[in-house]
Amino acid sequence: MPPAKRGRSTLLPTDIDTKLRTHIVAARRAGAPINRRITVSTALGLVRHNKRDLLHRHGGHLDLSKGWAQSFLRRMNFVRRKATKAARKHPADFDHLHSAYLERVATAVTEFNPPDSLIINIDQTGVPIVPVGEYTLEEEGAKQVPIVGKDDKRQITVVLGETHSCDLLPPQVIYQGKTGKCHPSIEFPDDWDITHTENHWSNSDTMVQWVDQVLKPHVLSARKAIDSPDQRGILILDVFKAHQTDDFLDAVRSHNMEIVFVPAGCTDDLQPLDVSGNKVFKTALGDHFSEWYTAEVVADLEEGRDVSCPVDLRLSRLKPIHANWLIAAHDYLRDQRVALASGWDKPGLTKAIVDAHASRVPSADDSDLEVTRL
């Protein structure tokens, strides 16, 4: 008899590898999202329950990465749901737009001499409550692939804000719904602005509310700190539609703030929060999800539930849990001052601001405003 074909051995012990495959297939058939993060979290839960000493953190050899998860999913004939988006291209005149943008910021700094606490960037970022699937079972003839978590109600919008001194503003969190009943029943920090729209997207009304609930208290506090109630500030933001309505622009300017827009198509490279802060915030949220998912797998196993039972990802259950992750992720981002600073440094904004302050001819009315950084 010819010898049986041999393939490369699996990283996980055979019994755990089999259980992981069973869980992934059952979760997919139940409509749950499948991605590398969920695969790693499930595997960690299985190993932690069955053979904890194999994990690297407990002295073993297993250090499960997203690369391993991708290989595992490929072995199960999982494929990406859709092609990866093409890389965004710079506008043809990017260099000119970049220079003009930095010049606008520098001109405003030269004219108004704001402290770093009154040079502010804000940005909206979409946040899924349940990470949607990157992969799905490849089934011949399947025309629809339902996934729990693909509907908009499982996403929210968070409006983050930071100053050039690398301090975070309280966020605005926008849920989907028509009344406050769509908000999770948890105690958010008092200075957070929790609101809702029918599609969870920012609009003119929510941005005017942001001005009143977030921007106004911050600028009043910053001006009080330097004993200059009329000090002008600068708000840097992208050309999103809700940022260009008369109601919003008038509301911002009523608080003595100059507006500088990031050039269209350049936000990935020129807007501080897009350059750094948003990614740190979302990664922290994803890490909280992974830890929770692993703990859920372990709890199910310890309570004797079958490994094929998918984790309960109902929105009613996850929304308050996710809200606590939001608070923890924002607290984490607040401490990442080096990362926040890089969002200003990489586009050249820090140099433009510091040089503008240095080249400015002081006037008799100037107070001693110190430019503070890390």
C-alpha cells in the first residue's frame, strides 16, 4: 500500500483544531460574522479551556496571529466577501493643496496667535458594534450571504476631537434611532454628548449640537486658563457635507473660532485624527471585542455548552457592553500622546504652527501665550 499523503501539521493540536473548525462553521451558518479577529479569539478560548499551558503567555509555544488566522480560514475554503478597496490616490495637485493648506493654518496662527489648546481638529469615524465579516464560506450557487451585523443599526458614529496640545475633547456618540430609547442604558461620562439620528450619521443638527455641548465648554475653559476671554481659536476639519452648512459654520464662528478645511481627497494624509488617532481608537475597541469574545467561548465551554454553539451577538445584548468599550477606548486614546502628536507632526502641521508663532511680531495686546507640546 502506498503511504498516505502527508501535509504540514496544524499549529493547534488536532482535537482543538477540529473544535475550532466546528465552531466557525456553526457560527457562519447562524449568520455570525467570520474574520481573523473572531477566529483568533475563538481559538484562544478553546486553548485556554483545554490546554492553557500551550499559550505563549503561559510559557507555551502558541502565539496566534492574524496571519495564522488567515491561513486557517483559507484552509477551510473561506474567502473574502468582496475585493479589497483600491488604495486611495492623491489628487494630481496634492503637493500644491498640501502647501496651501499649511499656509492657511500658518496664516491663521500668525494673525490670531492661539494657544495649542485652541487649535482643534475634529473628525467623524464610523464604528461597528459587531465587527463585520471579512470572510465567508464559499458555497457554490449561493447568491446571498446574510451576516449578523451588516445592518446600519449595528454601527454608530463617533465624533472625536483633539487639540494641538494632544488633549482629547469629549466625544459625540451618535446612535441609530428616532428617540433616546435607542441609547444604551449605561452611565456615560457627564461631558460626553450622546445623541441619535435615523441613520447614525452626522448631520447639520448634530454638528450644531456638538458645538453647543462640546466645543463651547472647551473653548470657554481654555480661554479662562489663559485669562483671555476673547482669544481666537482655529478649528480644522474636513469638507464633509455637515461641516459646510450655514447653521454649523455660524455656530462655530459665534464662538470666535476660525475654520480651516482640509483639502478634499487628502484627509488620510493631512487630517491629524485620520493620520493617527482614529486608528488607535478603533484598534482599542477591537481589542476589547477580542477579549470579550474569548471570554464568552471559555464561559460556554465551562458551562458545558456544545462547541458548535455560536456566541450570542444580539444587538440588545452587545450595545451596553460596547458602550463600556467606547469609554475604555477613549480613556486609552487620551494616554497615547505620542500617537496623537504624530497626527499633527506627519502632515507638517506642528512645524507650520511652531514656525508661525516664532515668526510672529508680538503686538502690545499679546498676552504671554506659551506653545505647549508633549
